[in-house]
Amino acid sequence: MVAQFAPQRLAGHDSLNTGSSAKLRLWISALSHVVSQFERHHSSLVENIVNMPWTTMDAAFVNSYIAFMGILVSAKTEFLSLTLASTIQRMTHHSHLNTLSAFQPETSIAPITRRMVYDRLHSLLQHLITVVPTLPSQLTPLILRNFPHKRLPCAAQTTYIRNILRLSEYCPQLIPHILNVIVERALAIDVEIQMEMEELEEMHGNAGPSLPSASDPFDSLIGQDPDSDDSGDEIGANDLEDSLSDISSENNDDLANKEEDPAVHAPYIRDMVVKLDAILRVVFGYLQNVVERDDASGDTQQEAHFHALINIFQTKILKTFRSRYTQFLLFWFASVKRDHADIFLGVLVTKALDMANPDSEGAGQLDTAHTGVDYDIIRCTSASYVGSFVSRAAFIDADTTRHVVSFVCNFIDMHLSAVEQVSLSEQEGSDFNEGKHAVFYALCQALFLIFCFRWRDLEIVEEEADEGADENGWRKRKHWFKPLDVVQRMIVSELNPLKVGLYIYIRRSRPLTLHSGLFSSGCPSIRKDRTSYWLRLLLYSTRVQSSSGQSLLIAVQTRCLILNSYPIKTETISFAHP
């Protein structure tokens, strides 16, 4: 009996014929009536049945097999883990368990494709979930264990991700876990792409990253995969199990080695770009379907996915150094609904200003209670996200922009007050330096960035009655959003954010603020740094985008500012996104 279901025998193509499929179906039907009598010594038989190539056999046998497995795991739960492990492993792209069965008729007009195999696997899982309601908790470690290594081909990555995302559709309890492991894989690839796309294109004759094959791997025939699927970075068979065992324990030696000579390792980076692009494309398509499906049916899965992504952002993305692209999954989802954007901004502002920390001494105190690097990095990173998100997101309206700016300005004002209360002797004794005020500088930089792109939203227009002012008898008066009054105080303070902030942001904001009167060109800190900071700024302006007329214009205007304090006209400066 055990030999009848041996995978090696069923995968052969020698003396077996298609009539044996009907014989096996009779055996499966007979065993269904005695499953309750299975004991430990029957484990060899069960293992052979579980690991047989049932997914590539005829439809009648598949239906009988799924029914039998439901009876088996409900009567003998000790075989559930074995069944689930085999099923999840078959969802990978090159699983040896999905070999072509000898019982598939050669004259069949419906050849076995990967799509058909994966459909059968999902049918089995859906049936098992109805039989064993606690099954999702056992799937969690299996999904993580079988996730393809980042060095495996692009088709291996997308195939498995598509399968587990489909699993989340009928097993919503796994949504947070599935999104978490996918984002972890995307981050592991993302942090290795530290070369600008323009540089990558120049090294390869402007060809850019090679795109993955346009053919869908799900439509490929079992046993007839192109050799190109295996032509990428390969992992030995002995190392494959170890490479799949722990997605969060990736070795960072790859990244260090790739940074030694970008030109030598450019092909590797190109491969990573293609993989990350394919992964994000699959996830974006899945999230788009979730939104459309909820809009049509009034379901609530959209909220479950958004809150899962919010949690992943806080626990994974915020703590990942050099992530450049993966966070756009959440940026896009925040654009779907106004409530999503408000929640996301609330999370960022709360973390940046430390409003939710019960041990915090408050925004008006120096950060003496929190000296850990991780704590400061998360707050500074959150502040950076606040500036980038508010300044560039087209769906953020003027009211939201002003609301965020008021929080940032209030923190800056209270921090400055706390600094001013500290005597000079206390400052010297406590190692008064820029690093201690990292959050302050990060929020100043965020304020500069928001002002660069959303300054029109921060301009308040009021109408006053005045005869003869215009045809309606009203005269318009403009002034800046009141919380921005702290900018003048911020600039002249000893902390001097103009000296610490990123040049590209201040380069854009200072000419505009001088022209607008937000702070005076006679500020002591500006005069003090005129020969140092602004000279470096001039050199930076001539280097960045040297072929751009806008860059040369800014360089000339900056030179006039340094030498002659020549007033800069803001109408000649473009405020397009960098």
C-alpha cells in the first residue's frame, strides 16, 4: 500500500499508464473510510499520500484527494502540520513536489500549467480551513519559512508573493503577517539599491535595468520552464533550505561588498532593481484590487490592510536605514481616502514630536530622558517623512498643511524656550552640541521643505472693507500663517538651523523667505555665515544639475547675494519638485 503512493513511482514515465489514476482514486476512496484507525506506524503511508504529485493528475482524482485530506486532518490533527507544510512549499516556483505525474494523458487538450496547480492548492487550503478553523495560526511560520531568498530569480519572488496574497483573500486573519513578510523582503532588496538610476543607466549605455519577461510565469507548463528562470543568482540545493529559513536574518555582507566598486557590482544592483520593481508591482496591483472590491461591495478589508501597513511602517520601515522605495506602498494607500492620510500624518507627527511617549518630558524640555540612538533616529526619521509627505502629496489640502505646520512650529518654539532657559555654564557642562538637538534640526528641515513647496497654503488672505479698493469695495491683505512667526526667532537662535539643515532645502527657502519678509537679511546668523555657509551653498548650486538653467540662475543670484546683498526675485525661481 505504501509503495502505491510513492512519489518516485508516481512521477515516473515508464510502465505506468493512465488507468492507474483510476486505481489510485479507488484506493483514496477506500482509505477515507478507515482514516480514524490510522496510527503512528501509518505515518509512512500518510507522508507518501501528502507528497505525491496530486496537483498534476486528472481533475477527478484531485477532487477525491481534496475530500480525503479534509477527512484526514479532521480525524487525525497530528497530520495537519505535514499537510500544510507540503501545501505551502508547493506554492513556490520550483517546488519538486509539483512534478508532472505519469498519469496525465499525453493526448490531453488541457496541459497542466502552474496556474492550474496553484488553483488546486488554494482549493485544498480553502477546504481545510472550513474543516479546521484554527488552521491560520499554523500557516504563519510556514509562510515565512518558504519565502524565496532575495538571490532567487524574479519569477520565484513574484510567484510566491502572488500565492500568499491570494491566500489572504480567503484567510483574512493572515493579512498582517503576509504583508509583513512581503515588506521585509522588499526592504531587504531596497536597501541594496543605493545607486541612482541615472548612474545605472550610464554604466550600461542608457539601457536601464532589464525588465522581467512579459510572459506570466503562471501560464508556463509544468516541466517546461525556460532555462532563463534558473540563470540568475543561484543557490545550491544544500543551501536552499537555510536560505528560506529566516527572512529577517539577511546577511548585510552583500551590501558592504556591493559598495566597494559600484561599476563592478552594477549587474547585481540591476537585478535587485528588477526584483523590487516586480514585487512592488504585484503588491500595488493587489492593494488596488482590494480598494476596488471594497468600493463595490462595501466590505471592510481596505481598513484591515491599511492598519496593517501602518503597523508595518512603524515597526519595520521607520527602523530601516536607506529604504528608498518600499514606503510608497503606504504613501499610495494614504491617498485612497482622506481618513487614511490623516491617520498616517497623525502617526508621523506623534512620533516626531514624541506626543505619545508617557515618559517624555514634553516638547518644551531638552531630550535628556532619551539618549538612545534608536529613539532619536526614529523621531528624526519621522520628522523627515512629515516634511516629504506634506510637501509633495497632492492630496494634502491647505488646512491639513497649516495644521501640521502649527504643530511643528509649536515644538520649535517650546524647544527654543527650553534652550534659552539653560545657562551657558549648564550648556558647557552637558556637552551642548548639534547632536543633542537632532530632533529640533530635523523638524526645522521639515519646516523648510514644507515652506518650499506649500508656501501658498501658508499665506493667509484677508479682505477688508475699503471704498474704491476694487469693484466690490474690498481690499485684500496677505500675511503669513501666524505660527510661522517662530521662524525669525529660530534663525537668530544659537542653534542656527541654517548651518545644519540640508543645503538643497535652505537654498530654495531662503530667497523666498527674504523676499516675503519672513525673516530679515540682516539677521546676525545670516551675516555670520555669509562667507562660510553661503559660499559652500554657491559651490553646491553650481554642481547640482549643472546643465539646468535654473541651477545657474540660482548660482548667479546667490553670488550677488554674497557680494552685494542683491535682492532676489522669487518669480524667477521655479518651485517644481526636485
